Amino acid sequence: MAEPRDTAVESRAEGASAETSADLPERWIPRSSRRAAVRDGLRAYGLIVAMWVRSTMTYRASFVMTALGNFAVTAFDFVTILLMFAHVDSLGGYALPEIAFLYGTSATAFGLADLLLGPMGRLGSRVRDGTLDTLLLRPVPVLAQVAADRFALRRVGRLGQGVLVLVYSLAALDLDWTPVRVLMLPMMVISGAVIFGAVFVAGAAFQFWAQDASEVQNSFTYGGQTLLQYPPTVFSKDLVRGVTFVVPLAFVNWMPALYVLGREDPLGLPDAVAFLPPLVAVVCCALAGLAWRAGLRAYRSTGS
């Protein structure tokens, strides 16, 4: 005689076996699945960006004018520095080529992050009007969609302006360009762009709760880039500590630039700190990812 079947137990077992990786804690998800998710997100981001680039290049004259306008507007920041040096020989003990080096590295790193992740600042408006719901319905990572939304190729003007100032500073600086100093330059720009990108993502995550917080995000992104244009010696040590240990924007260019320029750290930190930007960038990305996932889970639509 066949044994009686416990249908309740079987149904629970079937339900457990049908559980997907999305329902499991992240530590239980296979690494291959995580890599596949990252790969799919990058692919989706590239496709969306390509779509907006094609749309932009349909009106090439308009693109050229807006890019030049973006270049000119951001260039006024460096013109202000030039006007200051028309009346002084140094600023905070730094000469014009050194200030230009700080300006160029921070502007290039920020320009790259702003080009790739600038649309993150508009997340608050999507949360307020409920249009974020449409992104949740698509089989594409939400972060990739938000980051590529209305990709503005005109921002390349800001990036180009920063690169030009950086090239000028490299030509004007009288330094012994050792291999280590040469390698520090791409490290500064790439790590700095990643750190700024992490701040963009973390600021966007904050907007899941504070829907009108775009200006708070801008104070750390655009405001942080403006801060890093000037040497740390013109600011109080408390502020320098804040952007070193709390919001580590100092690792975008201050810390490595002090090593390249042969300057002493105002906080008395060891020279080894100059080589930490890649590690700081990885930590910032991890924290920004946690903030983004927490914000996305907390999202409850508009209720309408």
C-alpha cells in the first residue's frame, strides 16, 4: 500500500525550490550571478547612452553650440583664478601653475563623473511625480536607467575645459617627473571620477527619502569640485579633516597632488596616504551601493 502524501509539506518544498536568487540574501547569491547582473547593467547603460547620443547628434549644430556654452560657463571659474593672480603672487602659498594643477585634476575627474552619472541628480523629481515606477517595470537595473536617463553629451564641454587647464599646468610646473609622479596622474583622475560618481549615487539614494534634496547632493558634488580647485592651506583644518575623514573628497586630488607637488600635508599625514585614492574609491562605491539598495527598497511610489 502506498504511503499517504503530505501535500502541505510538498507544496512548501516546491515553493522553496522555486525561490529565486532575487529573494535570497545577497551573501547567498552566487558570484557568477552578481557578475552577470553587473554585466547586464553596463550593457543596458551603454545602449541607453547610445540612443541619447544618436538623438543628440541629429542636431549637430545645436550640440556644438551647447557644448561650447558649457565650456565657456565652466571656464569662468578659472578666469576668476587668473584675475586673482593678477593682483597676488601666490594663494595659500601656492603659485598659479600649482593652483592650475589642482583645478585641472579636480575639474577633469568631476567632468568625467558628471558626464557619466550627472542625470542621477534628477531622481528626486522622478520620485515626486511617480515616473520612477515606469523604470521599475522594465527588465533593466534601475541604477543603469537613472544614470543614463537623458544622457547630456554637452557635458563634454566641462570635461574638455578641465583637460585643457590640466595640460597647461603640466607644461608650466617645474617638477622632477619621476615614473611614480607620472603614474599618479591617471590614478588621480580615474579614482577621483569614481569617488565623485559614488557621491552622485549616494546623493541620489538620499532622494528616495528626501525628495527635494538635489541641492544637498549638489553641495557635495559641484560644491566639492569647487572646493578642490583651491589648496587646502586656504581652509581651516577642521574643514580639511571633514573632507578627508567624513566625505573623502580630499582623495580626489588634494592628497595625491600634495605628493606630486612636493608639498606638506596640513594635517601631518604620512606620504603613504597619497597612494590611497584607489582604495578609497572602492570603499566609496561599496557604501554608495548599499545606500542605493536601501533607498530602492524603501521606495513606496507616490500612492496615487
